[in-house]
Amino acid sequence: MEHPVTTDLVRWIVLLPLLGAAINFLFGATLQKRFGKRVISFLGCGAVLAAFAIALYTLFAMLALAPDRRFMLDDLWRWFDVGGLKLDIAFWLDPLSIVMVLIITGVGGLIHIYSTDYMHDDASYWRFFGWLNLFTFAMLVLVLGDNLWLMFVGWEGVGLCSFALIGFWYTDLVNTNAGNKAFIVNRIGDLAFVVAIYALFAGLGAVGHPTLVIREVARYAPALAGARGYLGLPMVTFVTLMLFLGATGKSAQIPLHVWLPDAMAGPTPVSALIHAATMVTAGVYMVARLNFLYSMAPATMLVVATVGALTAFLAATVGVTQTDIKRVLAYSTISQLGYMFVGVGVGAYAAGVFHLMTHAFFKACLFLGAGSVIHALGGEQDMRKMGALRHKMPLTFVTFFAATLAICGVPPFAGFMSKDEIIWRAYAHGHFVIWALLWAGAGVTAFYMFRQVYMTFFGDFRGTPEQDHHVHEAPSAMAFVLVALAILSTVGGFAMLPGFIAPFAPFERFLDPVFNSDATRQVFASGLHDRSLETLFAGLSLLAVAAGWLLADLTYRQGVLSAARMSEFAGGVFYRLSFGKYRIDEFYRAAFLAPYLKLANAAAWFDGHIIDGVVNFAASMTVVGAWLAGLFDSYIVDGLVNFTSKATLAAGGRLRRLQTGSINGYLYGILAAVMVILLVRAIARV
Amino acid sequence: MVNGLTLNDFLILGLAVFLLGVYCVLTRRNAIGILMGIELILNAANINYIAFSFFGGGGANYDGQVFAIFVIMLAAAEAVIGLAIILAIYQNLRTIDVGAAETLSG
């Protein structure tokens, strides 16, 4: 780790998407008009797929190295050198970041390809691909940045692209409002993130190592143990808590999760790429990246795991009653992100990152399948107006179903391998309540996912006859992507089998050099390692999944149970809570938005009456002053000027008589003058 | 003294010519007459230059005589311009009576 392999290949992974974005933004409109959308597709997808190819190449280059030497550094230039802080624009590639890079460019590339069909009728085709490329660039900067500030640049960059893409169809006020909400809620988290960076720098500076380069932070982090931070917390706890607050914003965890469901206003490929597969996992990535800090702060770990578990369960219960096909998936994403946070929160970093990867596969597949349905129904997103689509869209159905099995955690699909590991590790580290929440959440997940499948693909078609007539299977590019992602969702889990099935976990071993700080090792060792108990708990999880599936099957396919009757349970309290998303939006509106608006109104009143009053008074004073100055000007100054001119005119009128035109007269005048002069001189002489 | 003539005799001659010139200039209404009067005034000045040069400086001082030559040259130039003006007046007014040229009267 002391001597990373230096390379100048990694920069191209980052720069190619930037180049694609630059060309699309600067010349996209012209290219599209002159050569058609095919050129834009080629540019947009090409940039990301080329980056993916380079990433694959570097992966193999990395695999050729010894496991403990798998670090690559691509140092471009000195960024700034202020005080003791020296930062470079440098990209740091290690097993964790290469996994993220492959997800971003791989799944991202597939979604780019999907978009060529999905967005085909949009006039701003070039703008869409420009933003998509720019997002890929920002996400890669976030993942590859070798210091926390560069990471923060990417962190902000993905937020900006998310904002722009949620409001992509900006002529509709709902979309732009959703974009604003996402941006503003993220900003709250970002503030905490910045505070954490400053605190970390101050803390490391106090122990003599002022640095923000992540690998150096990792080396000097043990020196922070016992250092006092702020708000009465130890330094490490404060920093990690603040960073986690930043992560709740970006990764849509309670209490900052409210923006993600609204973000579904964006085009569906955007929902799949940014709001499911990549950007929202940035928080999980950040915790895993800084595992050496988190492992030193057990209190923060507990907060992370608790928030994750609460989010996982509560978001899942909200997903049960939503009727918008994309909103169900949005809550499912929030819930699954909760699982990831539990994973990293209990110290099972590899399991958290593994779930991040499998989630990227199956959630992208689910979103793109939903996009295919929406596309086929001409923009319809309400599941109550769908049904029976499996006959007309068999390919979409099969891929969607495979991804559903994956997310529910049915073996051997990818979700089983990753999610079950997290659930087990939650128990293994002694968090029984967290385990119970995750276990119940798994059952609820199975229920709402199969509810979605049955409402969308089974039963009778409930839309309009025109829609029924118009329904068609996904076009070729979309179909290709769906199949690719479904295959990944199916077999992706075999990279890391649960310990009780077989001791086969190359994924975990690959990531091991990243999670090798003393503190992290200690946390990992503190958990239970009991194969037979693990098997039992996997069985319990499957039981919950089976119960959820069965309930959904009885209710929405066979119709044995009545959903309406179920919603009346306990006087409809639970139904209303779930359907109303626990009234959190309303709570924020009343608790923060309303006082804020009042404050804004008061400020507006102050501005309108006090500030404007002062300004208006100053203005009227100026008017009076100007009036006085006007008087002075017209009577005194003008008077003088007019007097001069009148005097000159009068004198001229008299004097012009002298100009007689008679030459003799002039000559007499000259003679007389000469004689006068002589006379005067003569008298003066005497 | 030259042939019994002293400096005073020349100065009196110069004064006489000068006064004749002034009288001519003042009384003539004919422009050419006025011009001739001016010539007389200039030549009166010349007489004075020469006289002073001859009787005054002593030795080889010819300043006055050089000045006389300059004045003659000046008179020639002045006559050219004066006659050109008179010609222009004649062309416009069909007369050279200076009393007629009073359009600049205030």
C-alpha cells in the first residue's frame, strides 16, 4: 500500500464521459439536426462503453498484481496547496473503487443503450445524453477521487445532474419542483458532509498530520482515537456522524429520504441509473470507503445500522400501498439502501458493497422493465390501470420476474446471496431488533414486489382499449438491456456465496485489502461465526419471503383475500399511515417549511416596508436637493451666463458703428491715433 | 557733407515726401492713387534709411542700404497684392472708387 502502481490509464475512465458530455452539450443540437439522433446515441453510449472497456482492462491489470498490492494511482496535477493542505487531482483505484467503476460504467452503459430507444421521440435527445454523460463523469470522480474534496466535487456533481435530469421535462411544474426538492434536501446533507471534512482536517492537523488524502487519512486515523471533537462527542464519532448525515441526504435514508419518491418525475432511465443503481449508493460507498474511521466509532456504527434498519422496514411498508409503478420501486430502493447501510453499519462492509452491486443489477432491471411497461402504455404509470401484460410483453415480464425474485431474496438469485448475508450479520453482531426489522422488511418486500408483478402482468387488462391495442414488446435495444440485466440479477450473486452453502467468496476476498484496518478487522471478528445458526436464520428469512409471496398471491392473483378488506384492518389506521407515507412530508411542511415561509414573509415585509422606506426616503431627499440645485442653476448660474451674453450683445451693437467701410475714414483714424501717441509721448517726455 | 548737403537736408526731403504721401492717401478716392501715396510713404522711409546709413554709422556699415532694398522689394510685393485687390473690386463694382467699397459697413 505504500507504493501504489502509478498509471495514466485511469484518467481516461473519468475523462471519456466528460468528453462525451462536452461534445453533446456544445455541438449536440447541431449534430442532431444535421446527422440525426444516431450520432448522439453513438457519442453518448460510446463514451461510457469505452470507459467500461478501460475499466475492464484495468481490472485484469489489477488481478495480475498480488492481492495486497492492488492499488493504482493516477496523479494528474497539484490541485491546491493552502496552509498545510496539499491536494492533487488524482484518481485512486483499489478493489472497492473498481467495483464501483464497473457498476457505474457497466450498468450505466446498459442504461445509456436502453435510453436510445426510450428517449427516441424526445426533441432534446442530445441534452439528455449530455446530462447522462456528465452524471457518469461526476459519479466516477466521486468514486475515484483520492481525497475527500475531490470526492465532494463528485458528490455535488451527481447532485447537480440528478437535479437537472429529474426536471428534464421542465415545462411541467411538477417535475421542476421535484428537482428542486431533491436538490434542496441533498443540500442539507451536503452541509454536514462539508462540516465533517473540516472537522476531520482540524482533528488530523491537531495530531500533526494535516491531510485529506484518503489513504493518508487511513494511515493516521488511529492517532485520532481519544481525540475530543465537537458537541461533546469524540472526534471520530463526530466526523463519522456528520458524514453519515451527508449520506442520508444522498442515499435517501430517514430523515432525508423524502426527495427520492418525488425524483421519479424524471425519465425512467434516469430513475434506473441515478435513483436506483448508482448515485443513491454513494452514501454506502462513502461509509465503506472510510470503513477505518467508522470501525473506530461504535456509536456511529449503531446509528448507521439503526437508521438503515428503520428505513429498510418503514420504506418497505410504504411500498405496500403505493399505486404508481415507479413509486413502489422508489420506496423499494430506499428500503434496499437501508439494508446496505445495515450491512456497512454492523461492519459487514463487503456484504454491504455486494448488496450495492446486486441491487444495481436487479433494481436497474426492475426500473427499466417498468419503463418498458410505461413506454408500451403510452406514459401510464398507475398499476390499477394495468394488468395481463405478460401475454403481450413476455420478455419484459420474464426479466421483471427474474429481478423480482432477486430483490425478494429467493435463492439462487443475486438478492438472496447479498441480502441474506446482511440480515444474518445484523444478528451475528448482536443487534436483535435490527435483525427483526430486516427480517420483517424482507417479508414486506416480497409482498409489495409480487403485488406489483400481479397487478401489472396478471389478471385482466384495466386500461383503455386504445392502450390495449397499442401495447407492444420492448424495442430491440431495450430488450437487449433487460435481458442482460436479468442475467446479471440471476447469476450475479455467485460472486459471494453465503458461508453455510460453500466457502466460496471471491468478491469478499477481492475487497479484503480495502477493509483491512485494525479497527475493521476487530469489528469483523467480534461477530458470531456459527454455520448452523446461519443456516437456520437463512431458513427464517426464506419463511418470511414465502409468507409475503403467498399473501400477495392470495390477494392479487387468486383474489381469495380482499385487499380492500385488509386495508380496513384496525380501522384503516395502518393503511392510511402507509398510503400517506407516514405523513413525513406533511410533518416537514408544518415543522420546517411553514416557519421558513413565515420567516420569508417577515423578511419580505421588512424589505418592503423598512428597507424600501429608507430607500424611498433617501430618494425623496435627493429629489428635494435636486430641486434646490435646479433653482440655483437656473437663477444664479444661468443668470451670470445670460448677463455676460446680453452685455456682449449690447456692446457689439454700439461698437459695430465704428466699422464704416470707408477706407479714408480708417486712414484718418490711424493718423489721429499716431498723432495722439506722439503727443502723449511728447508730453510724457516733458 | 556731400556737395554741401547735410543730413538735415535729406531728412527734410524725406519728411516732405512722407507728408505728400500721407496727403495723397488721405485725399484720393481713387484706389490706385492711394496705392501711389503708399509708395511715396515707403520711399520717404527709404530716403531716411539711406541718409542715416550714409551720414550716421561711419565705416563700412551698409545696414540701412540693405534695408532700403528690402523695402523696395516689399513695395513691389505690396503693389502686386494691392493691384490684385483693386482688380477684384473693379470686377465686382465696376469702379475703383474706394468710397463705393463699403459693404462691410457696420
